[in-house]
Amino acid sequence: MNLINENYNWFNANRDTIIYRHHRELALITGKQVKGYFVSDKNALDYALSHNMQYGSFIIQPCLTEQEETVYIY
């Protein structure tokens, strides 16, 4: 399984805990850990790149419920 899937699966398993305090923020996740919460994807991406994170090793995940995420992806 690739790192993107591993990070998403970790987020999904911990979704309720994460969105409890960070609903509608964007979580930067790498190594199955949240490295920060951001208000825009640009801020999250800038942070990741400034900390030498390689593309494909992290995700920027909206902190939404499963129902909200379905609408967001659509």
C-alpha cells in the first residue's frame, strides 16, 4: 500500500477524534501523524515543502465527517 493510502486510512480510523477539535480545517498528515492544521491548502502545501516533505509522502485532508466528505469530493 502506498503512503497516501496509509495516511488516509489512518485519518479515517481517527476521523472522529481529529474533527472534534478541527472541524473544517485541513490536516497535513504524514507518517500516520498530523503535522499541523491549516485554513487553506496553499498554507498546508507551503508548510510541507518548507519542511522537505516529498510529494506522495503526505496528504492534505479536509477535516470533515464522512457525509460531508462525500459532498466535498463530488
